[in-house]
Amino acid sequence: MRERRPVQQRRHAREFESFVAGAAGRLFRAATLLTGEPAAHPAPAAEELLIHALARTYADWDRLRGEDPYERTRRELADRFARTARRHRRPRGGPLDRLTPQERLVLVLRLHEGVAEEQTAAQLGLPAERIRALCRHAVAALRSHRPVRRVRGGGAP
Amino acid sequence: MNLYPEAAVPDPGVPDRKEAEARRMLAGLPLPPVPPDLAARALARGRRLRAHRRLRRRLGWLLALLAVAALTWTAAAQPWVPPPSRTTPPVEGW
């Protein structure tokens, strides 16, 4: 058992690294959308959020019991963001700047990640109707905001 | 299995279309460049997290073990019972 542990650890680390290599781009975009940081610039808050979520996923790597590591990381990301939402109220120049942190969270989970309404409701501890209302409101706010950033690649100054 | 597909979509049309549009807009956003050391930093932090958890678990076991030992000793030694007195009080007046 003592001898096998390093071997197993190395295998887990390899698995984790290949998982990150495949999933980091999408997860990082979700994180930048949540924190409201523009994609073109360094996004320290999103980075911190994602590293925290990934670290927790790795810490439980041998206890995932068939759970998809991507879903697990997304859950950690959303939970952490929901707990620390107050830090992300200030606009930072990202595409979802007009939305409140809660609206951003619902929008990212529902539309960016395609999580079902009931699942989102269960994860955030809110009724499904509230999720629907938040999502509708977020979409409306996004549409009213859109003409400003219709130009592709033209982020905030 | 959804037997009533028309019941599953409560409000077809405008909100759905708007949502689909927002979905496409989000999917069309460029992927931000991922910091190259992201995986390594997450790995290091995950390892630290595991080590802390293991330490906490071990401390918890140690504490539980100590508690059991203390209880066993208490049950056996019964320290609340006063020791039998060895000296007899002096008898006078005989």
C-alpha cells in the first residue's frame, strides 16, 4: 500500500492534467463570464475562481465515483461564485457587465453550460420559477446591451 | 420519456427564440487564453488541500482515540470514589 501510493498519485495527476488540458478553455470562459472580466485581458479573479474549483476537483479525484470531473468542477465553480458574489458586483468590462452576479450565474449555467432548469434550481437552492425569471431578465438585459458590442473583437477600451 | 412534448414547452416562440439567440451569442464569444500554468497551480493546490484534509482526519482519529482511552480509564479507576481511609480515628473515653 505504501509503495503503490506514489504510482497511483502520478496516474491521478496525469489524468487530471489531461482533463484540464481539454476542459480549461471552456471552463475559463465560463469563469470570465461570471466574474465579468473581458476575455482579451488577464483575468485574475476568474483564474482564482477556476483554480480553486479545479483544486477541489483534484482533491476528490479518487472519490468522484463515476461523476464527470467537468460537471464536478462546474459545480464547485458555481458554488464558490455564489458564496463570493459580493466581490464581483463591480463592473469589469466583460460582456455580461450589466447583469447582477446572480443573473450572470444563472445565465452561464443555463445558457453557456446548458444545465437544465431543475438542476440549476437544485444547485442554487432556488425555486425553478425564480431561475426562469432570472434567466429571462438576464437575456433581456443582454439583448438591450448587445448593440454596443456588436462589433466582434471590439471589447471594452 | 416525454409523452406530452407540447406541455414541456410552456411558452414557445419569443422567449425561446431570445434564449436561443443568447445561447448562440455566448457560444460565439472567443475563448480567452488559458494561463499556461493553470493545471500545475491547480494540481499543487489540490495536493495541499488533500494533505490538510488527511492531517485533519488523523487529528480527529487521535482525539477520538484519546477520548476512548480516557473514558476506559475513568470507568476502571473510578476516581470520584474517595479512597478507603487507612487511619482509624482515635477512640477515647474507654
